[in-house]
Amino acid sequence: MIVIITMLVHLESFNCHPPTHIVNRILNLHVPEWSGEVRSITYSPDGKTVSVVYRVTLHGIDAEISRESTGTASVDDKGIGDPVQIAEAMAFRRACARFGLGLHLYHEDMS
């Protein structure tokens, strides 16, 4: 399968990870034949956290490549969006990182 993923993205202005909409735009630009899906949504037994499993798939000419990851958010989190949205966005970014997207942001020198 020939899928060229050139993700030379200059996102130095972000401190820890790119926002979900930026990752989505990069995928649309470099790999227009991609898809994403929520595989599961699970609440902890005590109901205090929610975990989401997300799969990103790159569709090539003769094969597909998929990566999955998880995201977890506190139900009491007062961030933007509900806890499931927060966990889904985290899982999406992590699944994309498994393809190498934005890894330099996770490992940048903090000096």
C-alpha cells in the first residue's frame, strides 16, 4: 500500500497538543480518505469518570491502517463540552499520535 503521510506541521505555538479541529484539518489535507469512529463509551463503576475508545482509519488503495486509543475525563470536569466530548477528543488526538501526528509536541524540550 502506498500511502504517503507527510505531516510536517509547525504547531510550536501549542504547549502540549494540537486542538482536535487542527488535527482534523491536517488529516483532511494529507489523507482525505480517513475515517474515525467511537468504539466504546464506558463509565467507571463509581460514575466519576468516562472513558472513550476511538479508532482512526486511513484508507489506501489496497489496504486500511487503523490505530485506536483511549481518553478519560472526569464527570465533574467543568471544561468546554461534556465529559464524553472531552474524552472523545483526547482519544482522537492520541489515536492520531499513534500515526506520528504531532509527536514532537509530546516530546518537546521543556527548558
